[in-house]
Amino acid sequence: MLGGRFGPGERILLREVAAELGISLTPVRDAVNRLIAEHVLERGSSGQGGGAVVPRMDVVRFDELLTIRCDLEGRAAARAAERCASGDLGVLDELLAEMKALIRDQNLNVYLDLHRRFHFELYALARMPILEGLIENIWLRCGPVLTYVIPDYVLLEKGSDLHTAALSALRAGDADAAATAIRQDIREAGRYIVGLADAAGLIENPAVSHRPQAHAAS
Amino acid sequence: MLGGRFGPGERILLREVAAELGISLTPVRDAVNRLIAEHVLERGSSGQGGGAVVPRMDVVRFDELLTIRCDLEGRAAARAAERCASGDLGVLDELLAEMKALIRDQNLNVYLDLHRRFHFELYALARMPILEGLIENIWLRCGPVLTYVIPDYVLLEKGSDLHTAALSALRAGDADAAATAIRQDIREAGRYIVGLADAAGLIENPAVSHRPQAHAAS
DNA sequence: CGCCTTCGATCGTTATAACAAACAACGAAG
DNA sequence: CTTCGTTGTTTGTTATAACGATCGAAGGCG
């Protein structure tokens, strides 16, 4: 259900999903309400036009999410550098090596999975479970844009370098360097994503869009 | 329902609350599930011992919450300093003056209300609604400890000074100073709260508690 | 006397039907 | 032709009953 099956602005109807899954309204409503509580979905107005919708994204909102990610994940990386033992880094080494191979092969889907695992394995070393939950939530809230951009996503070497830098910082126990690397990684990828999504017209950019916002009105 | 009616570890039974409010199970279940999704409550194991419980707090957990607060609210303060106009600060001036008067009078309850309003009025100036929501959530998750400590809370002048410093930084447009003041405020209050709660045995401190943890087993 | 099984009570979950709100389409009056 | 009221449909919400899982206590067996 979270596999990007719904795009931004798309309505999700309880009875529809319930029928599709062959279950009653109640569990579907529970699940949707939970996602709404986590701000992964938004509540559409009741009545005929009701239903839950995946929130529309615009550049200022996406930039705010990116800023929060920098703070949260920068903190997690710094704390990980302070707390990790050298034995903890084996998994990250393997992950990074696999990721580099996948970049050469331009294998997108499995790369993205490993990319996610790399980040969260790293953050897990910080031993801050509450922070980890918050980061996971922000990733979910960034999700809708990403799933749309993915088909056009081109694998970059630059991100890989920043991952390497972060891992080196962890090995050196350098908290500041780890935080900086992660923050740069987030900003770098963010700029790239915004460029792609804006060009595809998927992110609403009411102020400074390079095209007349004909679709923004709907 | 959020007025601190339940203490850490206390079970909340759906049928009980439903009967008390004279309504059906469903809306109660919805509300509780939402609070669980927001991590304000935790799910007790099903069956006879089921029910929702307010999460127990310990020092490492509380410290993690404080660290996150420093990052989030520090960012909000910095951004507020960058974005606020001088005309926006009138409300904060009035709030601060009232707060100082209430400290002299040792009027606790209304002080805490104004204290909260001061912080969130300040963060609102950052115009980062997503960040604001996250901060609100973290405050809620800190709530259980605070409501227990409040009766013994003694109003400090120090916090007031840090609030003044933050406001001055906003007026000067100094982002770093604003963030620093807010972070110090959080750490200062945090240290004080931990001291009170630990002395009262309300926070579990398994490792370095100054007393034998007789109550921790229950 | 101790341990394992079994039964019963408790409590969250699911299903189903009735309810309420809200939007859209239609029709009548101006 | 426009505008306002009405009606019908759609969709989330609430109530109620049946279900399933789990924990504790009682009773039988070693």
C-alpha cells in the first residue's frame, strides 16, 4: 500500500480499498487514520468529495523537509560517529561496495533499497530510537515526490562519494565531519530531485516556476 | 484527556473510557490509536492485560528527547531570527513581561501556559509548519514527566533570562544567538526537571541513580 | 508440594448496518 | 438565462454485536 501506488492529490476511498482487499471498512479506516496521524496522508473534506489524499508537494515544503532532514540526520550521523565501534562498520562497508557496483550497472531499484538501508544502518549506530523514528517519518513524507521522480532518476557518483566520506568520518570518530557529509548528501540529492521534479511539473512551484503554472490551479 | 489524567505506566481501557464518556468504543479507539500513532501512548499487549499505556520515561530517553528538542527548536529559533519583522515581536514582548510578573508571584499554572505560548509564538515566526508540528509532538512526548514534576516546580529566574536573550537575538536578527539561547534554555530546564523527577523517583534511572532502584522493578 | 493443562474472563479487533454531512445535479422561479 | 432551493448520491463516522487472542486462576497429575 505504501509502494507508491498513489500519486500526490489522488483520492483514496475507504470502501474502494476495502473491496479491493476483501475486508471490512474498519481496518482500512484504521490504517488510513494512522497514516493521517503520521502526516503521510491528509484528510480530504468529508461528503462526496471526501477521502484521504497524499499531500501535494511544493518547493518550499520540500525545502523545509530537507532542512529538517539535515538537522535530524546530521545529529544522528554525529552521534553515530561518537558511539560506534569499529566492528559496527562492516555492514556499511559491504553496503557501500554493493551500491557502487549498482551505480556502474545503473541498477536503480535495488540501489535505492540499499541506499535506504545504508542511511538507516548508519543512523542505528547512534542508538537514538526516537530520533530514528522521526527520520523514518520524514522519509515517508518525502516519499510521494521520490516515487514519481525515480523513473527519471540518474545514478550519480557524487552521492556515493559523500557516503564514503560519511563512513570515513565514522571510522575516524569525527562527529562534525560525519554530520557535514550527511547534510551535504541530503542537500545534493535534494537539489537534484527538485530539478527533476520541477522539470516534470510534479512539484508545484507557484512563485518562481520556469513554466507558466497552468496545472497549479486544479 | 490530555490534561495529565493518566500517569506513566497506567493502563487505559477502551470500554472504561467509552463508558465514562457515554459513547461507543469506536471513537475512543480512534482517539487512542491516533495518540499511539503519534507515540504519545504505547500499545500494551493484547488480551487481558491489554490496553494503552503512557510510555515510561527514563533518563536516557528523556535526554534523547532533549537533544532532539535542541536541534529542532534551535533551528526554528534561528529561522525565526532570519525571517521575523520587528513588528512581529510585540506579542513576545508582552508574553515575556507577563511571565516575569508571574515568576515574582510564583503563579505556576498560568506561567506554564504562557511559557508554552512564548515558545510556540516564537517558532511560528520561522514559518516552518512541518517543523512546528514535530516540535509540538516532542513536547507532547515530554508531557508525562512534566505534569508529574509541576507540583514541585520552582520558578527560576534563569529561564527568564534565556528567554530575554532569545528575544533580543530575534530583534537583532542574529540566528546563531537565537538558536544558542533556546538550546541553553532547553538544556537548563532539562537538567532541572531531571533533578526533580529523579529525586521524586518518577524517572527510571537504572544505571546511575543516586538511590537503590527499589521501585524500578514494578 | 510443584508443575502442567484447561477453562474462563477480559480486552482489542473486525464486520455490518444505520447515521450524518457535503457536494452535485436538477428544476422551478425570477 | 441566471439563481436559488431541493433532492439524491457519495463517503466518512458511529453504534453494536460477534470474534480471537491472551493472561490468570483453578484443578488434575506426577
